[in-house]
Amino acid sequence: MSAVPAQAPDRRVELGKAREVCPTLTRREAGEGALVVDVRERDEIARVAFDLPEVVVMPMSELERRHGELPRDRDLIMVCAVGERSLKATYFLMYHGHDRVANMEGGIAKWVRKGFPVRGDASAAVAVPAEGCCGEVKPAASNVGCCGA
């Protein structure tokens, strides 16, 4: 008689909808003590960064390993280039028990369009990575695909 392997329990966790905030509310909440967490990669931040008194740099490539460094007793606002990676980071933190976390919609690109302060080249904020194979950068408003296609 062969043993039947035990099946792993279903580890799905039902998460509510992530809280999303605009750049204006982000700026206000940061001034009231919320911690802004930038999940862009370090080379992106070197080109253009949020000009706020306190921003934690925790690139997505480091988030899984470092998320324990983030406080649970403080509001967190996750930010990135256009709001997609930071939304993923928001859900990741919610999954890991953070209940005071929000995503800033539109990312630094929308922050710059609002005229809010940045350090570095503000024009770098309107360029987002192209989707596709080559990793080229294209203007956010461009409808040109990867590798100029």
C-alpha cells in the first residue's frame, strides 16, 4: 500500500482592495508623518527622486528580503514610476500583515505633472520602461512598442 502525499493547504489569502492615494494626498500625509517608500530601482532614483523630508528606498528587487524593516505602527505610502510596481508592493505588504499601507497612483510621473518637487532631472520621470524584450525607455505617452516596433 503506497502512502498518498498530503496536499498542502490552500494558502490563498483574501485581501481587500488596496487604498490608493493621489500625489496631493501623498504630499499632505507625508507632511503629517506617513512614510513614503520608493520601490523603484536605485538607478531610476538616481535620475529623479521625490523631494520629501523622509523617503525609504526599498527597490522591488529587495522588497521580499527587506520588508521586515518597514514599521507597522506608521502609515506607509508606496511609490514608483507610474504606480504599477508600488501597487504590487502594496498588496505584498498587505499579504504580510501591514494594514496601514497605500499606493500612490500615477507614480513619480504624476507627481511631476502636478509640479511637486523632485531632486534630479524631472524629465526623467516622464519616461517609463518599455514593455518587451529590450528594456529600452520610451516616453510615457508613446505608443511605440519594444525595440521601436
